[in-house]
Amino acid sequence: MMLTHAQRDRLVDLRRDFHRHPELAHEEERTARVIAERLRSIALDEVCTRVGRTGVVGVLNGARAGRRVMLRADIDALPLTESDHGQPYRSSREGVHHACGHDGHTAILLTVAEVLAARRDDLRGSVQFVFQPAEERVDGAAGMLRDGVLEPTPDACFGLHLWNEVEVGRIDVRPGPIYASADAFVIELAGSGGHAAMPHQVADPVVAAAELIVALQTLVSRESPPMEPAVLTIGSIHGGTAPNIIPSCVEIQGTLRTFSPGLRARLLTRIEAVMTDVARTFRVEPKLLMTDACPACINDAPMAELVQRVGTRVLGASNVGQQQQTMGADDMSEFLNAVPGCYFFVGAANAERGLQSPHHSPTFDFDERALDIGVQMLTSVALEYLEAG
Ligand SMILES: [Zn+2]
Ligand SMILES: [Zn+2]
């Protein structure tokens, strides 16, 4: 399956248009408008906007009855300024940059919709195109679920992430976990506050916080099985105003990452227990607030096999890897939790052309040949799944 010249030009134009006009999580108004207009112009059977605030969903019904497959792309950008490396499609908005490749994901899925819509007369089953907002806040998928995006429930779901850890021309796909769960939390330790020279009169939340941070680190080093990945990072600590005042409150923020739902549940329980016990020891009042939660992305084995098979056909066996896993999080997991599916990586780096910056960096950009590969992969995966039904 090859794209026509016109389709390929449109694909790159779409990506560059989204890249020039990036929008942050939950603010994807223009992006959603462009997506909806495009989906209407190719005459999908249904186009719904405002699904999970700024999400868009399109449905294509093939002429022949069959299964329903969901394809997902995330559409949001990040709060950082793009560096100028002479690219003609540089972000027009200071402080907002498509630094994760979601502009590419959006353009790819729109093109897949166009390609599949053109063959609806011999298409078996139906395809649901899900354009999900706010992935970078890992709560966009949850909003779409609340708005009923999985009713009726699709039989399978697939998605891809352009990936600068992998050279363009390759894909990477594996069964099991590929992105970690992410649980963000805030801990408040409250004492009474007082004079730095008279610590015996107060309960000191600064010393309690120091002890707590060290104690929390032992949850990974001493309580997690060494063969099961887990990360507990305290990324923020705030308290106090002067050297001679013991403050009345210290606030700590952190994130927990795991691949295993069981380990995740156990460590969350232990974070609370360790906090409570350390606070008791130091006579301060603890409060735990869970802010964001996202499960691990776990690929269904038969679905991962299907993607591997398609990848081998499209790119050749030597270009299909299965190494990529990250302790980063992606809320594609919300869909994978509910529907068997597979999320895979499409290589987007080109070292020779200097396109290998890490995701989320000011210089992030990718080789646009990856767009074409993404369209071929996702289209073929959808067709293969529907035809086998
Ligand atoms: Zn990202
Ligand atoms: Zn991303």
C-alpha cells in the first residue's frame, strides 16, 4: 500500500501546520477544529467533537459487516519554546512546542482515515478514529472515557508513537508493558512553627521531610523485587522562609512509576504507611494527596504479534525491533486497560541529519519519512485485524 504523491504532500503539510500552531493540553481548540473539518471533508459516517473537552472522534463504517477497531492519536503540545534550527515550520507560539511528535501522530491518523475512507466499499467492519487531547497531562484519555468513547466498545485498539530512540525506517514493538504507570502525589507535613533556636518547643517538618524522603527511597531499594522495574522520584520540596524560623509546613511532591499493577498497588500502600510512621516519629501531621494516576501501557500478546507481522511485511524483519520500554507514562494505557490492543514505536530519528534530539527538548524534531511509515503501519494493522475477524 503506497500513498499517492498528493496524499504524501498533504500528510507533511498537515504535520507542519499542526507544528506551527501547537496547543497545550486541554486547549487544543484550533487543532480539534482542523481535525473535525478534515474528517468531515472525507465524509466519515460520524464525527463527534468535544469528547473529553477537546477530543474528536470519527467513525468509518465499511460496506461489509465485521469487527470494530479503534485507532488513537494524541494531539497536544508541550509548554516549552522551540529552538530555531532553520526549519521552515517552526512553532509560531512562544513557549509552546510540539516536542513529542503528537503533531505527527495527528497528521498520520488523519491520513489513515483518508486512505481507509477511499476503500470503504470493500472495507470489512468499522474503524473508530480517536484524537485524544491532553496526553502530556495523562488525563485526556480518562476524560474521553467519561464521555463514552468506548461505547460501543471496540474489539481492539492500536496506536503508535514516533520515537527518536529508534532510527527512521525501523519500528519497535513488544508484548507486555512498554510504558510505566505514573502516580503523582503531594505530601504535606504540618507542625506548629517556631524559633530556630528553640526546636524543643515545636515539631519540625523540615527534619521530618528529610527523613521521609530517605525512607521513601528504601521502598524501591529494599521492598521492590529487583527484577521488577520501579522508580520513586521526589521532584519538589518546599518549606520555610528564613534560617531562624522553623516553618509550620513542608510540602513534598513525587511520582511513582512501575510496570506491574500488583507492585504499583503495594508501593502506593507503603508510601502512605511510611509517611504516617515517619510523621508520628517526628510529631508532625501528615496529609497525602494523589493528584494524577495513569496505569501502565500493557500490550496484548496476540495484538503485538499482529503488529510485528505487519511490520515485517512493510519494512522487513531486520527493521522490526522489540527492545523499547520506558518508565515514562502514556495514557494510551487507559484504552489498553479496557480493550486488547497494541501501542508501538515508529523510528523517527536521523543522526546524519541531526534529527535525534530527545523528546520534550527545545530542539526536538524528527525525520518526516516516519510519517509515511506510520500511515502504512496503522492502515495495514487495521485492515489485517478487520479482515481476520
Ligand atoms: Zn511526551
Ligand atoms: Zn508523546
